Amino acid sequence: MALVKKGSRNIAVDGVPYRWTLRRKPTYSQALVWSPLTYAVELADSPGSTLVVTTNQPHPSNWVIEPVSAVAPYAVADAVRTALINGWIPEKPGSPFQLDQSDGFVSPH
């Protein structure tokens, strides 16, 4: 499934153009900081498989703790490189590739 272009951001990783996006509004569990922030990445020109990255930080628009920094482009680029090393083939259609980088996420509850 392709990402919606509206609201997505472009990034080039090692010369390859990608698009990435995160939900503007957190899910209920993200809003309560029960679960960490996730975002999605795909090839910009010919999307195939989507990369879904689970981070170790809360959603910036959560309801519980002070606002946190948003996802930085260098973190997205690092996640793409890590996913490629671990077998993500972005041009091949199929199920989303899950990359769990949530080690260290601690809910305040």
C-alpha cells in the first residue's frame, strides 16, 4: 500500500529518493505514551514494500509528557540503511517490513 503524498517528506538515502511520513495525530496508545512513535518509509518513484519503523521515543503530540523532539531526517536515513541491511527490498511489492528500534522506550505509567 502506497503512502499518501500529502504530508509526506522526501529524503535521499545514498542517492535513492524515498518518502516518509508519521501520523500527525497519535493513536490512543501513543497519546497516552503506552506505545512508541512509528513512521513509514517507501521509495519515492515506484513504491513497493513499505518500511514501518517503531522508534524508542514517544509521539511528539502525546497527551502525557512534555513535547519531545520530532523524528530527524538523519534517523530516518539510518533506519532505511538498517532495514536494507536486514533484508528490506523496497522495490518488491509485499507486506510491510517491520523495523523495531524501540529498545529503551519506557512508558511513564
